[in-house]
Amino acid sequence: MAGQSDPLEDVPAREKILQATLDLVPDWGADRITHRLVSSQAGVSPGTITYHFDTIDALLADAFRLYMADYEAGLDGALTARPLSSERDVVQFLMMLIATDPDRAELARIEYAMIAYAQRDELLQREVSDWAGLLPVRLVRTLERLGHPTPQDAVDLLVRYCRGVEFDILARGKSVDLVALEARLLALLAR
């Protein structure tokens, strides 16, 4: 249509590059990302990438930082829009966040690549560790407000279990029964 522009044309090159990098990570992993691959995905020249990022490591670190910032904003937005008012809400919120189907596990693949990649850089490792604590902190506060007797222990158990479910889905490529998962998480919360 005349007069309409591609919304991506209005996005600054640096942001396009970071988003393209994140879009590539689920299928390529962090170690296989190259300037040429990102430039093709972002629709910019390889020189534009090197203008913004001295090294592929700097590009990946900033892409993962963007992911963590977006995750935090999304998490806070979701909890503000629909506050958790029961233990069932907590479980359903967790189920919404975790990968329960291999075809919908892109974010989990980004997160696992980010966690593995961060082991190479002490600063990024600390940032990823802080990021990993975002959800538990918010869930502990919720369970405290709901009067759960051991909120920290319950959240630790729930998060570990959910991460295990995600890893199993990624490793074996099988979906999980959502009804059974909800029942299991509710039982873990009741311990």
C-alpha cells in the first residue's frame, strides 16, 4: 500500500542487529553466530555490525542483555496487569512462562544458550545470575503475601522442577501433559 512503511525500517540498526542475533540463537546457538549470519537476518551490511560491535562476543553479550531487560519488563508488566491472587495463579503463571512444547521453546533455547555463554564472561555471568533471580523473588513475595508457610523453599522447588521440565522437553523433543504438570506443581506447592 502506498504511504505505509515497513516498521523495521524505523528501528535503529543497533536494535535490529541485537534482535536479529536473538532470533538466530534458538536455531544456531551462540557459538555459531557470525557477522554475516546476523547481517543477513537484520538486513544490514556486515560493516554496520562491526561499527556497532567490536567483536561477536560484544554483540552476543549485548543481545543477551537486551533479552534480560525485555524479560524483566515483560515479567513486571504481566504481574502488574494480572496480579497473582492464589497459589493456582502462581502455578498457571509458571506454566505460561516455561516451555511445555518443543515447537514453542525458542525462549528456553535462548535462555539456555545465554546461561552457557555467560560462563565465559564474569560480568555477564553475574548479570545472568541476577536475571535468573527475578522470577523467584517476585514469586516469593507473592507467596508471602498469600501466607504460604515456606515461600522461599516452595519457589526454589517450583523453579527447579520447571527448569527440569524445560530441559527434558528440549532434550527429548516431547510435549508435556499440561493437566498433569499443573497437578504436579500444585502438589509441590502444597508440600
